[in-house]
Amino acid sequence: MTNATITVLLCGVGGQGTVLAADLLAHAALEAGYDVKVSEIHGMSQRGGAVTTIVRFGKDGVRSMVADVGAADAVVSFETTEALRNLPYLKEGGYLLVADETIKPLPVLTGRASMPDKAVSRLKEADAHVMPAGAIAAEVGSPKSVNVALLGALATRLDFPQQAWEQTIAARVPAKTIEKNIEAFRAGQAFASRCEE
Amino acid sequence: MELLSGNEAIAQGAWEAGARIGAAYPGTPSTETMEAFGAKEGVYAEWAVNEKVAVEVAVGASAAGVRVLSTMKHVGVNVAADPLFTAAYSGVGGGMVVLAADDPGMYSSQNEQDSHWYAKAAAIPMLDPADSAEALAFTREAYEVSERFDVPVFIRSTVRVSHTRTPVECGQRTERDLAPFESNPAKWVMMPAYAKPRRKVQLERIDKLSEWVETCPYNRVEMRDASVGIVCAGAVYQHVREALPEASVFKLGVTWPLPKQALRDFADAVESLYVIEEASTYLHDGVAACGICVADTPVPLPRDGELSPGLVAAAFGLEAPAHAEAPADVPGRPPALCAGCPHRLVFKELARMKAIVTGDIGCYTLGALPPLLAMDTTIDMGASVSMSHGFELALAGTDHRPVFAVIGDSTFGHSGLSSLVSTVYNRGGGNVCILDNRTTAMTGRQGNPFNGETLQGRPSRELDLEGILHALGIEDVRAVDPNDAKAVRAALKAAAANEELSVIVFRSPCVLIDRIRKAPYEVTAACTACGVCSTLGCPAISKDPELGVAFIDEGSCIGCGQCAQYCAFGCIVSTDKGGFDD
């Protein structure tokens, strides 16, 4: 995994914290000695719309900042419907990590569309690791650290040194929340390791 | 190394070059550039009311001898085109750099026009960085180019340059001495007697730039496999390198003027030459005009939208890697007005009265989407007011639905005000709703003349909106709380009934400003499943798919109480636990 460019697509709903997760991932990659590109979409798409942020890193220089279908080594979704929507971006055999959170889009809330059938079981069929990220974050006493818990799980698939992650978290989250965020990160790692067993 | 967005890197480049003054109007994807510039030491930065004013401020400061930065989105260049075209005759005092940030794919814009055409039409040199490191270096260098050739210089970015963060090595600032201004009407007074000779100066400059661009360090030829040669610039260069790593590439750093001879030499060195660009034919036409035979890709490239490595690869017949099909049953997730948004009830009531609504640019353009469906037109900044005047003229003497213009406070300051002056002057009737939510919300809550906040937090004053409207001679001006459904309905009715021009100022702060939450509302068991509350399109309210009864998500509800006013059965009630603080 070290020589080729690695592509991580983070997706969710505007306001869920995908941007901060991407920021931490990118800085950890930089800390671990990689070239990095992080691509975000701002503006109108942020008003509760679907959002994706793409982080690409590699030792030999990253070219494009976007991801095509079948190109993402990992898709990290903060929400189940968005995981289904972004499924085509996942590389064959790639890592699909999904928080067990579901947020209904406005067309569903107003009765003009319906939710996809059996989203979670379909994701599991696609080898998704469905993670109770909210519960894990709450367990360590930091319910807002869902994004950091997800990163912890993702970290088990990357070869950054633990120090690169924890230093990055310490440098980039509010001082008061460093300890709790590192705890949430480790809890995410522990969850993913248990899944592998 | 720091990870900077393209926008932050442009600000850094301008700062390193010693730029001292910046003026801009916010617009995605350009906005953070001036915010980042304004946060630096030793600079003055301001939000102007529109891009034309921003560029004029910049031209003035440049004439006075200071290096200046002006930033805008692509459609902002349309607004600023007037001063830009003639500033390209006068030239500069201190170096002047203008960011034109394009939005191919229209993530947050009303069109995907290509700013390259402006560079060519106005004879303003244009540099196209492909990542943040280039954005910094090109911007810093652009000031040298500007002063050397006595001309403003464009930096052109796209969403994928402006909003992609890549590693950057930041440098030191070089302070510049003020080049003292001396009166020189032959350079700065563009009346025919002086503009004619200045036009000759411009033509000579075009020749000098055309010569310079042939060997300037910003264009780069990368020879690899000579069977395929590709001309490209900006973010597209990165996609090309990813998709076709063996292809030879002419990477244009300067996209106007084009290096004609260098391009011909490249064409001679490769078997087939292709031009790859996004949503435009600018580069293709320019390269073809050099007398170069531009080959068609085996599969045509999309003519609109963004490119990606996959799209470039597909144009050369390469197949996409194995991937899952997009599930057909995933509902769309369009953006929506926030829970508690003060614009919501204005649109609900306009829809109820079946008004013809001319809309404008901002968050409130979302009022056009279901379930509100309360906007009939949106073209450009300020057009709501002038287009409603056009509707009134065309429909005069017919039995027609009431016509309402809907415009935000910042957009009104941008250009709605001049539209309104024109309507008043021409004795137009009609109705204008100014949605004053106390901020420029869509682009991230910037200051504007009507909230009195300035970019660097300098003390200012709020302009008196009603005072301005009265001063124009408009008699029917009323201020209304847009969260009060009855008041909104009554004001719209009264305005529609009045033959004369009516202006309603709906004033209530954007919910994202201070994020005050009151106790959430809930739906009682008496809900009759009438479905009216869900026609408000509030993201906190849902309708049970089987029973049709309403449900309010307490985590999303901010307790604004808008919906309770629409429940004829009194089934939406506040949980009123008292003193909710978040």
C-alpha cells in the first residue's frame, strides 16, 4: 500500500464533520511522510446536502485530487444512505467503513421519496464494516468524536505510525478535547481490530 | 510544509509579494482567498458591495502605487468586466492581481462560464495554477509580470484548485515601497483623446507578452511517449497525468496569451496532439488558431461539467475499473433551507398566493425546490428586482398573478439597489421582498453594508435600509418578522393589493449566526395526518410513510415555532423544558 497513491473518500451529510475527519487524515498522512491532496466542496451543497471529501496520499506525488468510480481504496461513510450512494467509488476489494447512522433526506421527510430497502444488510453484503461509531464515541464520554472514532477504524488499514495519528489529533483538535479524542480514536482502532479477529 | 487550499495559497502569494490592499465580493469558490489575505499582518482588506466596485478600488490603489489583490468568482468577473477592460488600457501603478475562480460542474453557481475568454477579450494575461504550491508561486510572480508589462494579471482557478489543500512551503514577505502617484492623464484618463493612443500601447504590450510567453518559466513541456501529446492547464493537468501517465504533456501555466510557436514545436514533436479542457473550447480554439491540427479523442470528452482522470481515460478508450453499480433506489439529498430558516414562511406564503416570483442569488434560491416551489426565475445578482419590473411591464393591463421579487440583503447591496432605483425612476409598480437575514449567508456569513460588519472587524455602521427606501420616494415600505406567518401573509396581501411599488423588509437573523436553540416542538397524538406541516420543507419535520402523521426530530428542531402556526389542529406544541442552551 505504500508506493501507489491511496484514495480515501469520506462522505456524509453536510454538518456531520467529514471535513474535520479529512483534515486529520490528511495531516496524519503528511506527518507520516506522504504527499497529500484534500478536495472539498463548499457552498450550496453544504446546506444539509450530500457531501464528499476526497483525501489522496502517496510517496511518489499525488496527481489528481478527485476520485472516479472504482478508484477509492477506502470509502468512509458517516451515514448509511450516503454509503450506498457512494458504493460505485469503492475499488474492488476496498475497505468500506460505515457509521450506523441514518439521516433521512428532505424528499423522504416530505413523503416525495422513500428510503432504500434494507440499506444496512445490502452494505454488509458489499463487505461493509458497519460501526456503531456514535455509541463508541459516547462510551468514551465524547459523543461528538464520531469522526475520530471512524478514523481510528480506518487507521488499522493504513500504515501510518500511531504517533503520526496521535500527534495530529493533539495538534488539531481543541486543547480540552485532546484526551477524549485520542480515547475515541483508540476505541475505533480496537473496534476494527476486533472485527478482524 | 503546510497544507493550504488554493485560495489560501493565493492569499499567501499576494502577501509574500508585498500586496497591501485587497478588495473583493464573496462568491464560491473564491471567498476564502480574501478572508485569508485579510487575516495577514500589514494588509488592509475589505468586502466591497460588488465585484465592479472591488476592482475599481483595486485599480485606484494600484494607480496610487500599492500592490493590490482583488478576488471573485467567475460570474463576478462579468460584473467587474467594465473596469477590467479599460484597466487593461491604463495598466497599473503597483502590481494588480485579480483572481477569477471558475466553477465547472456548477457546484454553487448559476453557470459554468470559462474565464479564459475574458483574458483574451480584455488582453489581460492569465496564469492557471494546478495546485496550491503553484497558486502561491504564480500569484507572487504575477505581481512582477503585472509591473513589468504594466497590466493587471488574472489568476484563474477552479473549484478543484481553490478548494483542494496540498502541501506548500510558505516564504517571507517582501515589503514594497509606495511608488508615488504622479498625475498622468494620458495613462489614467481614458477619454477618446487619451484612450486611442493607449490602445496602441495595449497592442504593443500584447506583442511583448506574446514574445515573453514563448520562453516564460510558467509553461512546461514534458516529453514522454511521443505518440500522444496533450495540451492542458490547471487541475485538468493533474487528471491527465493520472489518466495517461505515459503521454507527453504541454502544461500551460499562462493561458493567455498562448505560446504559439512553442505549441507548434510541441505539435511537431508528437504524433497526435489533443487539447483537454473543462466545459469550454477556449484552449482548443486557441491551439487550432496556431495552425495546429488538433486530433479528436477516440471517444468525445464531455462538453460540460468537470473532468476527472476517469473521464480523460474514457476519452482514450480506457475502461473504468470494476465497481459496483449505483443503486437505483437511493433518494437524492439536495441541499435545503435550514431548520428555523427565516426565509421559509415567505416562500410558503408566496406559494400559497400563487405569486409569480422573480428570485435571486443566495441560500434563498433553495425556495425554488420542492416542496416550497416558490420561485419562477433566477438569472444573476440583483435580477429579481429588475426582472419583476419587466414582468409588470409585460403583464400590464392583463389579469395576472401578483409579481414579487425576492432578494437577500447582501444581494440587494450588490446590485438590487440600482435595479430598484431604476424601477422607481420609471414609475414601476410591483412588489419587492428584501430577505434581510443580517448576513451574506450562502458563502459563509460575511459582512455587508446592511449588517455593518467589515472583513477585518473594523468598526462600521449598518446602513439604514428603510431609510434608503424612503429616500427613494417609495411610500409603501414595511418591516415584517418573517417568522410570524400571519404578519407575512398580511404584508404580502397588502403589497399585492397596492398598485404602487411596495417593498417589504423581512428581517430576522440567519439561524447560523448565533445558533440559538429554544425548546424543540413536538407533535401530539391528535395529529390528523393532514400533511400541511411537511409542505414547509423543514428538515426537522417528517411524515410517517404509512400513517402520514408528522414527527419532529428533537435533535434538528431549533424551536422556531414556524410549523406550529400552520397546524390547524393545534397538534404541534413546544416541549418548553425551559432554558435550552446549546
